[in-house]
Amino acid sequence: MRVSTVHMFQQGLDAIVDRQSKLLKTQLQLSSGKRVNNPSDDPAGAARILDLQQGAAITRQYQANILAGQSRLELEDAVLASVTNSLQRARELAVGGLNGTQSIEDRTAMAKEIRQITDEVMALANTKDANGDYLFSGFQTQTAPFSTNGSGTYTYSGDQGQRFLQVGPTRQVSVGDSGLAVFMKIPDGAGTGFQDVFTSLYNLATDLEANTPNSRSLTELDNAIENILGVRAQAGARLNAIDREREVNDSMLFELEQARSAVEDIDFAEAASRLSRQSLVLEAAQQSFIRVQNLSLFNFL
Amino acid sequence: MADLLGIATSGLLAFQRSLDTTGHNIANASTPGYTRQRVELGTQIPQLSGAGFIGSGVQVETVRRLYDGFLTDRVRSTTSTSSSLDIYHDFATRVSNLLGNAQAGLNAGIQDFFDSVQGVADDPTSIPARQVMLSEAESLETRFQYLNGQLDTLRSEIDRQVTGLTSQMSSLAESIASINQEIVLAMGNAGGQPPNDLLDKRDQMLQELSELVSIRTFEQDDGSVNVSIGNGQALVTGSRAATLTVSGNEFDASKMEIVFQVGTSSAVVTDSISGGQLGGLMEFRAGVLDSAQNSLGRIGIAMASEFNAQHALGMDLNGNPGNAFFAVGASQVFPSNNNSGSGTVSVAYDTANFAALKVDDYVLGYDGSNYALTRVSDGSTVPMSGAGTAANPFQADGLSIVVGGAPVANDRVLIRPTRAAANGFGVLIGDAQQIAAAAPVRISEATNANGAPTNSGNAAVKLNGVDSTFGPLSAGITLTYDAANLRFNYTGDASGTISYDPVTDTGATYTIAGVTFSVSSTPANGDQFVLSDNSNGTGDNTNALLLSGLQTAAVLDGGSNSFEGAYAKLIAETGLQTRQAEIDSEAQHALLAQARESREAASGVNLDEEAANLLRFQQQYQAMAQVIRIADSLFESLLGAVRR
């Protein structure tokens, strides 16, 4: 077939340009480490990458939620541990007070300590978190939950709201307990209703001061300690649960990352060998272009 | 010998012409559109003698253009397709790279925003967390506006290009018409000999025209060529040319339409234009740009509306119901400038049915008694329910359409439900206190004046949320368990009963006065639960959790896609269109190269061939000169004989 000189030149040039653009694409893939640099490189893959990235980002947010939840639950546990210690001490004093050998002076001294403990527990029940929010007032975090009139009447001003956090795609975990559940809803000594822990402590102190210790106080303190232990056990169970959730999320993240990498990232070995192959081909195209362009009958005229 | 001299002279002349033409070929070897020429030689009329016919030399019959109309046509048509695909691919790449950009794309913005909502859920009283949410909302707004603005820029770039292309086409048509005239004249003057270089020049113009638009050519006997575009609109007829201009769309003056104009009559030909850069641009505008911008707008509408709806069900830090959080973009309605009636059309989104909202545009037409809705993309009719009144609007594809006024038959309006909506997306709340993270209601077991619990059973109730029928509670609602009848009686802001059997119903969900809650375990007779206003409930994150749940809620595309899902789908679609255009354009390049190769094989100049021809014609010229010498020496011999 006849070949026109211009066409020969153009075709040689086109071949070089074409090779160059392929080489550049491989070079871009190698330098970015990504197989899909633009959606058109792999449209279905690009959408899948977005899905996987979204999945990973949401999971990372769950992890952040878990951290927030953990610190709240740990704070609650630490406060309640102190409360438990105080109540244990109050219980020891109550047991001692019931001992018939105690003098009224001893009992008055004990009552004094119990008043001290009552204040301590009250302060603990009115603990604020790092943001200045009350820990045990339910949703009304700006309202001090517990107050007293000083003569044995204790009032809870919070509500029963319990904050939940999203720790997994379908999992919400409560990260706190209301003051009602912790300090108020404690079976009374008679077993007929509820009595808050402060009233129990107040009554204990009053009885000791009057030198008429009542064994009912012991039952009430036992109930209070048991209730708080129960709350702590629940909080601990929640901590365990979100810890497990965290592990699940971690492995989820790993898998999402693997899946994303499989779609998006480049196989370096393959791309590197492709690059050297393509540069070889480009060199061949360039060299042959020069060789062919130098051929002309006019050189011999 | 006189004959021999004549023969030699004819040869000298003929080979001089041949050498000239070869030189011309060499000189024009790289002139675009040049067709190689060849001197066609023939014998001169022989002389009759007693011994028969004696040859009298060579003559130039014609200078022929080695031209194949079929091959040239093929180059032109593949050029049209190729340049159409190239420009389409060029623009589609820009859209798909824009939307797919990891930094500027929408997906990261949506993700960051919902992360910040979860941040508020983690810590609803924290003002910094709320500020972060507001600033993420603002950057989401910026992203919507940026993407939409970029698409708008592409749109006006297309308008500019179309304006330029049409005037370029008009002036090419003009030039072709005038060169037609020259060719007809030249052919007449030359007694039918072809004006080769003029023909090349015209072919080159046709080639340039075919880069702009797909054309059809019809050669006439007088040497002129007629050119038509689109559905047979005659762009060039002999020495007359039509003009192409742009003008505003009958509905939307800012949308450029292509107008074909001959004399005083004109017609809009946008839809029939195909091929070439113009065709590629039109195809891109209708096929990629419109639907991409509509999709983006739709995500904005759905997200803003859904978020607002849930936000309104919450309570902010000041104890007020949530205000509208986002500004929602609006539908555009354009009456045709051909309308003669005074009908009015208003279009709203059917907020209960975002799943049905499409990315299409529509034309609502009135035939004198009925309205009909037509989808612009494929011309299909969309069935509407309802009567078009405010009380009972037309419903179709997630839209509520209310008509009024006095339209007359054949009046039409264009409805673009989502095109400009991304631009209308905005943040309305500026005060972090106004983020409604809490539920407006709380639910508690009964307590006495000191806040001590009074229930004796172990039943618990948990709030799930409120719906749009909820109104603020004043007295609250008290539920009292009636163990004998296994039910709760409730009184207060609302009254009635709900049955609850602890054995079978534990965990069951109930809704009273728009408040949804679940009941579990066993209440004692007379146990009470209270639904009350969540005053001071600043630490409540119930609504923030529900808001963050919208991230993964599948509200679009028939309930199959979340906001990000719809965006991923948009990216996949434009990516696919770009990829397809890339593949098609590569294939078309190969076809074009083939067509050019065939044309060049027939018509292109090969310098080696011309060099060989130079040698050949030079030799023949020299041989002819030798013949003259021989004739001269013959003559000399004869003279010598006579002189003696």
C-alpha cells in the first residue's frame, strides 16, 4: 500500500504520544499508590471505595463514641467506688454502735463521723464531670441532683434520663445512671418501700446520738451498698460490652481497610514492571521513529 | 525532422509539466487537505501518411487530483464522531473528577457533618461540640455551593463555546458558499478542467466544518457542493449560506438553544444537531451535566428536609422546639414565553416521599381541559394523581403540584425540581444553643415531692422519640397501671388506655400524643409513669442520636440509598459515562486513523515516490533534449549534403 510521508510521520508521532500517556498514567498510579485516581478509572470501584470509606469513617466515629462512653462510665465507677468505701465505713460504725458495751460518748463520736460520711456521700452524689455537668441528675445536667433541708429531708431534683451512645451500627449503650437509680431507689429496712441512702445515714446518726441504735440501719446500709454494687456491676458490664464492641469495630475497620485497599490501591510489583515495560516500548517507538524518519530517497539524489 | 522536433518539443513541454507537478506535490507535502496531483499524458493525434498513421508526440491531457470522494467522506464522518466524543469526554472528565475529588467532594463533607452530630450526642451540653457541628454544617453548605458553582461554570463555558461554534460554523458556511461560486466559475473558464487546488481548499473547509458538527454533502454537476446538517437543514446551497445563532430557551432564557436561520425564517435545531464539537457539547449538557446537577440538588433537598424534620422534633438548650436547621432549596418553574394564558403553577416536594423524587426535569402542559406531565429526558408521560388544587395537589415523582389562574390550551411550563436546589442548601442556625439535641419530653416513674420513687413494681419505660403529631406538654400525661384489667389508664394532656400484659407485652412499643415509648417488666397495681415536658433536660441526647441515625437512613431512590449512597451512585454514573466516552473515543480515534490512512494512501504525497518521479521525468526530459540534438544533427547532415 502507498504510504504518505506526512502520514508516516504523524503515525510515528501518535504512537509515541500514545505510549507517553500510558506511561504517565502508570507513573501517576505509582506515585499516588492508587489504582483508582479518578472515578472514570473504575466507576463501580470508585462508588465501592466511597461506600467503604464511609463505613470506615462511621466505624471510627463509633470508636470515638466508645472513648467518650468509657470515660463517663469509668468516672461513674470511680465515684461509686468511693461511695461504697464510705458506706462500708458507715456500716462498720453501725455494727460497732449496736454493740451493747459502747458508751454514749462513743456513740456520739460515731454519729459525728457518720454525719461526716453523709456529707461525703452527698458531695460524691453531686459530682460534676469535666464539662461541669452533674453526673447523677439524669438529663438535667445543670441542676444539682441532691439537696437537704438539714433536718433529715433529702430531695432529688434530677430526672430519670439515661444517656445512650451509639457504639456500633445497631448498638446503643447507656453511659450513666440517674441519681434516682443509684441513691434513691433502695429498699427500706421494713421492706415495704424505698428509702434514699442519705436518710438512712441521717437516721443512723440520729439514733446513735440518742443512744438508741437500731438494727434496721444495718439492713438499710446493706441494701444501699448492694444497690450501688449492682449499679457498678451494670456499669462494668456496659464497659465490657463496649470494650467488646470496640474490638469488633477494630476488626471491622481492618476488614474495611483491606477491602478498600484491594479496590483502590495499586499492586506495586505489577505497576513497577508495567512501568519498565512501558518505558521500554516508548524508547523503541522513539528510536524507530528517528530511524524511519531518516530514510529518504532524497538523501541519495 | 520537423516532426521529430515537434515531437521532442511536445515531450519537453509534457515532462516540464510533470516536473512542475512533482515539484508542486513536494512543496505541498505537508499542506493540510492537499491532494497529490498527477499529470495525465496522452499521445497527440497521429499524422496520416501513405504508410499509415505516424505518431506526433505526447500531450498533457489534464492534471488529475488523486481523490476518492468516498474516502474523504469517511474521514469527515469519523472526524465528526471523534471530535464529538473528544469534547464530551473532556467535559465529562471534569465533572467526574470534580465530584470524585476526595477533598472537594460531598461525601467527606457529609461524613464530617454527621461525625460532628455524634460528637454532640456524645456530649450534648458541650458548647464546643455544638460549635463544631455548626461549622461542619457550614462547610457542608460550602461544599454544596462549590460543587454546584463549578457545574454552573461548566454550563456557562458550554454556552460560550456554543456561541463561538455557531458563529464559526456560519462563517465556514459563508466561505464554502463563496468558494462554490469560484469553483463553478473556474470550471466554466477552464472548459471543464477541475480547479484542483480550489477543490482541496473546499474539502479542507468541509473537514473543518465536520469537526464542529456532523454534515452531509451533495456534489452538484456544476462543481458546487451542498451541505446539510441536523435533520437536513440546508446550511449551504450552491453559493448561498444559512446562518446559525444562539438564543434563549423558550422557558429559560439563560439556557442557550441553537437557532438555524435562512433569510427571515428561523427554527430551533438544538435537538437535531449531532456529531462534532457542537453535538458533543449538547449531548454532554443533556446527558451528564443536567443530571449531575439535578442529583446534587436532590441530595441537598432530601438531606436538608429530613434533617429539619427530625430537628423540629427535638428541643434545644433553651428548652424550645428545634428550629429549621438547614435552608431547603426550591423547585424552579419556568412558564414558556409562548404561553398566552395566565395560569400559575407552584411545585413543592412531597416531604413524605423523597424516595420517589427523581433527577428529571418535566414539562407540564395544558390542553384546554387537562394537564399532562412529560419527562424532558425521554418525552414520556408521567401519571399524576390528585386534582391540582391546594387541598388535593397533583402528585407525581415525589412532587406536589398546585395549578391555578387561567391557562389556555397549549400553555406549558418547565419544572426543574432539583436543578438549583444545591445552591439553595444553607445553614439557618447560627447559635449553638439552638441545636435540638434533646427530646422535648421525658418519661419517668412516679416520685413523691422529694423525688423519691413510689412505684412498687419493677416495670420500666423507655422513650424512643416523638413524631410530628407531638405538641408541647403542659400538665403532662400520667399513666396508671390497672393490674386487674392489664392496662394503663392515662390522663392529663391526653387520656385513654393502653393494654399491657407483662407476660406477653414486655418490650412492646406504644405511642400516646405523638410520644413513642416502650414498656418492659411487671408494674404493680397503681404504679404510675409520667410523660412530662423535658424542661432543663440539657444533658439529653435522644434527638442527637436520632439525627445522627439519618446518615445511614435509606431515604432516596425508592428507599435504597442514603445521602452518601446517592452521591456514590452519582459518582459511579458520571465515572461510567466518562469511562464509556473514553473507550468510545479511543475506538473512534482508531477508526479515524484508519480512515485517514486510507485517504492518505490514495491522496497523500510520498516524498520517495516524488523523488523517483523527479528522476524519471528528468531522465525523460533529458532524453527529449537528446532527440532535439539528433533532429538537429539530422538537419545538419542534410544541410551538409546539400551544401556540398
